[in-house]
Amino acid sequence: MSVPSVKELLSTNPASQEVVIDGWVKTFRSNRFIALNDGSTIHNIQCVVDFENYDEQLLKKINTGSALKVTGALVESQGRGQNVEIQVSEIFVHGDADPEVYPIQPKKHSMEFLREQAHLRVRTNTFSAVMRVRSALSFAIHQYFQQNGFYYFHAPIVTGSDAEGAGEMFRVTTLDAKRPPTTEDGEVNFKEDFFGKETNLTVSGQLEAEAYAMGLGKVYTFGPTFRAENSNTSRHLAEFWMIEPEMAFYDLDDNMDLAEDFIKSVIKYVLENCQDDLAFLEKRLLDEEKTKPQAERSYMALIEKLKFVSENTFKRVTYTEAIQILRNSKPNKKKKFQFPIDEWGADLQSEHERFLVEKHFKCPVILFDYPAKIKSFYMRLNEDGKTVGAMDILFPGIGEIVGGSQREERLDVLKEKMAALNIPEEELWWYLDLRKFGTAIHSGFGLGFERLVLFATGMGNIRDVIPFPRTPQNAEF
């Protein structure tokens, strides 16, 4: 028998019909009122127990965290805050939760504590709301690309190439860590490793996605990526999910158009389909911000910020224009920036990006045409010989959320760029082949999924928008 969800029951007209519901106890008050939740909604359903008709030993098992099956009549609620409630006729305890040891009690817990209980934290209102929003965003992303003629492409997780050239990669090996085989020179002999060469966990599926875009036209990846950065910050994870579309015959303008339309579309989906969760997360954020100094508070509430992005045209500004604005800005002149902007060629930091979005333009910003020296080898060199057709999308409160570019399709130029960075041609022979056989202009971008979830939920730490965060010195669960 199919049991309805709490979400379904809460929107059902009460007609005293008998219903069955499964869920976990949020609270049990006065031996009479059970607040039951099954994860389908932020709201609980109230189950009213006539305790005099129940065995005391059974009632003792009804504690926060216990899993129950409740049978009873769905009736109009007499209390405030809900339209319907269940007059309980039968209770079955799937599993109890000893209040002496169950850690998720109905009180305020710190985020640090809940990270230590990552296997149970999804039972709290905050984390259930965040994870439902995360799920909705995932669906909206697939829906957008599928409806716009893209093919879902699964990039390899184990790779021999470093797409970002950052070198911060996790090695994949079956060699004995204590006594690896060595060459005559005393180096580790990776020819005896499982793949016969040095391999790593992927930092990006972009290069492989380019190959498939050059045959299927438009593809996108949505999968896990890994960075061995020793960054213990609220913005970094060692394992995270990336969305990377690649499009044949798209130039930089087409790329910017797509990225803007894509982001607006998925945010609109969440605004329409996650109203209860967003309302809860907005209230949570407002309560949290009351404890902060005025200068550190968001200048927009969560839902307002999401509408701000989905309803405003993104301002497009060249890197050169942005540098001029930043150099002449009050914070720069008064030395308020942690990283002062002195000259063209500086790599922009989050404080600069947020100034442009929040203070100067007061709308989302797309920066493009960056200095070649601070961008990756695969980005197309512009005619000026010093900038590349790269673009970053900047959001309020978060800074960069998307990074992309028109890719370098000219074989000779790509070879020159690789040589200048000491990237061996034999390592990327297949990538160069794409420029030898039917090359064409093409573009793509990458969006760190957790950054998007962070923005959509108003959470302050990226470790709180992924189920089991992987960070330096932490691979628990």
C-alpha cells in the first residue's frame, strides 16, 4: 500500500477519512501532540494521541528522532498553524531514539556540531530545506539543458590530464605506498601502476567535453570534481560537483548569453517550486544576521536576492573597464581593500568582484576579456595579443559563480600557448587532434554547483550545502 507523504496530507481536504503516515518524531508534547515529519516538506503534521488509551511503555518510545507509522482520521485542525491534523487510532514504532544519546534534540545546534553529525543533520529543518533546494536545482539544471538541445555527457573521473594546469590533484594509484617500484634513476615507476602512467582524480571534465561537443554539437557535464587545495575556508571543498556545458560554433557572446539565460532559468525554477523552504531559509538568515554588525549584514533578504538575479539583465564589462573602476574606487583610494588594485593585470579577488556587483553596478556582472597571463592555456587569444576571450559571472554576496571562455580553436596558437607553459604536446595529443580535424569556434563555461546552492539557500559555509563535505583533514562518513 502506498503511504501518502506529509506534504500531500497537508494539502488534502479534511474529510475524516482514515490515513496512514510514516515519519520521524520532531517533538512529542504533553504525551498528546506528536509533530511528525517525513522529509517531504519543511512543515510537520500534528498527530493527536488520546494517551489514556495507549500503553505507557509504547508512549515512552515516542521521542524526538523515533520513526513511527501512524494511522488515524484526517480532520480539520483545532490548533493554530495547520489546516489538518490526524486523530490517532494506531501507532507502530519502526525504531525508537533514546533521548539520552540521540544528538539531534529540539534545540538550537551550532553548524560545527552538526557537521560532526553529518549523517543525522538532514533531520533538522535547516538541512532538510537546503537539501530539497539542492535537489530542485539539480533537476532544473538537467531540465534546462535537455530542453535546449544539449546531450548529457559523463566525463571520466580518473584522468591523466590536468585541465586547469593548477597541479593540485589527487593521485590515483595501486602502487605500494611504502615500497613503490622505481626506475633506474630512483623515480617512482608509474609504468607498473594500474593504468601504466600517472593518473589523478579529475579537476574538470571540460577538455573531454570539448571533444564530444565537436561531434554532438552541444553537451554538458554534471559530475564530481576534485581539488587537492589545502584551503580550509568557507568557500572551498576538496570534492564538489561541476556543471560544464560545451558548445560547438558558439563564440564568447553566445557563451555569455547562454550562461545568463541558464542561471536565470534555474533560479526561477527554485523560486516557483521551493517557496516553503526558501521562506524558512530566509527567516533563518534574517535571525542570524541580527547578531552581526550592521556593516556585515546582507543588503537584501534571500528571496529578494534571488529575484534580483533572475529579473535583472547582467551588466557586461571588460576586465580593463573593471580595473579602471576599481582603481578609482573609494575603497581602493582609502586602502580599504585587502588586495589593493595598482595596475592592469591584477587577478581580481572576491572583495573586488563583490564591490563591482553590490556597490558599483548594483546588478549581476559579467566580466570578459581578461589578461592572458592570469587565465588558462585553452582560452582563445584575442587580436590584441594580450587578452583572452574569457568571461566570469559575478553575483552579490558570493563573487564569481561562473567561469568560462571561448576555446582556442587555432592549432598553431594553441601549440604556442602550451609550449610557453611547458605543457607537453604528447600529453594532450588528442586535444590537439580536435584542432587538426574539422576545427571550429567553440565555447563553454563551468559552474561550481555548491556555489549555486550556497547562493540559493543563503547558507554561509559551503560545507553546509553538500551532504558529506570533504575538506583538508576530514573524510569522515
